[in-house]
Amino acid sequence: MTEHVDVLIVGAGLSGIGAAHHLQEALPGKTYTILEAREAIGGTWDLFRYPGVRSDSDMHTLGYRFRPWTQAKAIADGPSILRYIRDTAAEAGIDRHIRFGHRVVGASWSGEDARWTVEAIHDGEPVRYTCGFLYACSGYYRYDAGHLPDFPGIERFGGTVVHPQHWPEDLDHTGKRVVVIGSGATAVTLVPAMAHEAAHVTMLQRSPTYIMSLPAQDAIANTLRRLIGDRRAYPIVRWKNITAVTLFYRLSRRRPGLVRSIIRKAAIRRLPPGYDVDTHFKPRYRPWDQRVCIVPDGDLYTAIREGRASVVTDRIAEFTETGLRLESGTELDADIVVTATGLRLLVLGGIRLTVDGREIAVPETMAYKGMMLSGVPNFAFTIGYTNASWTLKADLVSEYVMRLLRHLDAHGHDQCVPVNDDPTVTEAPLLDFQAGYVLRSIEEFPKAGSRTPWRLRTSYPRDLVDLRYGPIDDGAMRFSRRAAPREAADRSA
């Protein structure tokens, strides 16, 4: 027997658990199920197990709007974030709605029935669900494999090669020479974390990344929590941090030279005297063309200053039996090489969508408000901000979906679909971001448009006004009732 629910959520990570919480609070009469491909809650925060894994956003904004973050550290470690997500699910009874080991592979919409038929694989067997609204909260990372360039001679290397996405539980780096290839958030996390036990850790990068040091603990937040309690302090601190991030991003876009100078001077203060900052910590691009990496309490700089870690800016010529040979001729000996070379993206978790028998080519659709697809009814997805915390956008998307469902019920509709019939709207990339993992896959994603509601915003305050308070029936969103079944129509005649 096929199970039917009002709302089917795909993914039990940060976004999926948040979506379920919003649904229970806003529309307690709605039935729902969460299908999770893995065997655990947590998504990305359960997948990544590499040393030092942590957030690169403060937890007062990466945390849910409805559940205060109460720990002292604002830049939190992965296990603490995972515990926060799981506690949220358990306290609200959301965990009872999750079907683990269910990988969704396809979904077919029937306009006649006004419902989705969703196909998943469980224990190697196909299973089927139906729902009135399909909500994809699977993020955009591909979980089965990360990005690995074709390194010449890698098969000759006699040591251990590991990708952070598939970290072995038994890997012991104590006393080992480690080379971390990469300069993004994962690399700058791994280097200081491994440097505590390793003989030495080298971060090998092709080009520098903007790196900023922030306190691991937010002194204002912790003081306010002591004075007025968690619940009252949380929204104040949250808006303090939202304002700071928003202003910093705007300053970066309008005065990139000034921000570049501020970041450079801060690095000079933390690095050893005479350190070649311009070679290793002066990116060629503008701040926020790619994400700015955060290091809590300057831990990366501390590891470099103490001689436990170093940075080499060069290109790999080939792997050797004992390490890597660089294009400059330099050789790096290594026992362990960590390929922190990036992630691979997977649009909508790889779900194939069909609408009334027509397969949807996702790159040919346009994203409505960055969360729905043109021509695809009763369907939403979550993609967070690239310039701020993911959950800020995820919470707003959930709030909008609840408003949309409430509007359907209030007006007797059972179908809603965004339609772009404005010939003056031109296409743009969904993610206007120059990170390698985005550029490698952006053609597989839906397009954004040149104007609202097809334009993807990167401003939380503007999105808040639009998604929380803006009109639901805006002309681009079309509503309808399904036609009465033919038998019923004949009887009424």
C-alpha cells in the first residue's frame, strides 16, 4: 500500500529538520514524512568526520530562529552542531517521522490527482509515497564523492591519500608529515587541527584565499545570556551578527580595496615577523567573489607562527613515491596527503522530476524566489546563502512554504505553480559565486532571472520582508483547483 502524506520532506539534515519544525508549528493538522537517504540525522554534519570539523558561520545565525544556541562557543565544532540538530528533532518528535535509508530517485506530478508520486530505494528495493506537496531539503552537495583532480602519478605515492569527505576512522596522523592540498574552509580547518599531533602539516595551495580570524566565543552573546537568559538574548545576538555580516559583505562589494587591506593587515599582525604575506595570503580576486574563510581565534596563524604548520603556494607537477613534486621544482615529503580539493554539487539531490508525463530539464527552468521551479507545481527546495549562514535562508524558505500551504487551504486551491511568461526577464546563473565547486556544476542548476521574483537575492533583510510578509498571489504564482473526477461530474449532471 502506498503511503500518502500532505507534505513529503526529502532530507533529515539542518534544513529538513527545520522544515519539519516549521510545519508542525504552523500547520499542526498536516501529515508529513521525511525521507533520508542515510541512516542518521544530520546531513552534512553527520557525513563529515575529519579532524576539527566545524562551522564557518556563527551558531547564532547558523542555528534555527526558533531554537537558541546556548553553548559558549559561537564558532562551534561539528559534533556540537550535530547534537543540536538531533536534539531539535527529538524534542519536537520529528525523529518519529523520519524514514532512514530511503534514497529518493524520482518524483512524478499528476495534475489530475494534484499529487506527487515519489519513488525511493530502500534496502535495494523500490518504495513509493504520494504527497500533496514535495519539499526538497537535500542541500546541494553530492554525498557519495568529493571533487578530486587528476593528479599525475598519484598511484605511485607510497603513503596514504584521503579525501575529507571520506575520512577513515582509524587514520592516525600522530608524528606524521601531512600535506593538505587546498586553501578553502576545509583546508584551513584541517591544518591547525592536525598540527597538534602531526610532525608537521603543510597547506599546499594553488592560490591564496581570504582568511579572517574571529573569536570562537562571542563575548557579547555570553554576557547577554547571563544577564537576561537564552531566549531573550538570542534574537538580539542573532540580529547583531546578521547586521555585522550584511554590512561587511556590502563593504566588500563597494570598497574591495579597503576590505582587502583590512584583512591583509590583520594577517600580518598574527603571522611571524617578515612572513611573505603577499605570496600566501593575498588572493587575486575581490573579497566575497568566493567565500571568506573564518579561523576561530586565529588558530591557523598560531600553528604557522609556532612552526607546526606552513603554507606553500605552488602547483603540483606530480606525485612521487614519497610525496609531491611541485612545478617550481620543490619536493614535499609526506606520509599522508589530504585532498581538500573541494566538493561536487548535485542539483535537488539527484531527483528526476516529471510533470504530467513530461520530464523536467532542471537547467531549463527558472528559480522562483530561489526556492521553486518554473512550471513545476507544489514543489520547493532549499538553497542557503553563500555570503551568510545557510540556515538564515532555510528558515525563511520554510516560513514561505507554510504561508503558501495556508493560502492553498484558505482559498480552496490544491495546486500552485510559478510561471515565467515575462519576455523581458533574462537569464542569469542561480549562484553568482566564483568558487570552484560552483563553477564546475552551475550549468546543471536552474537559472535565476533578471528581476523579482526570479532574481536570487543575497540579502537576508530583503528576503525577510519578501518571504515573510510579501504577497503570496503576486501574479507569477498561479493557483488552481484540480478538475472534478469524470464520474463525479457525470453523476452531478
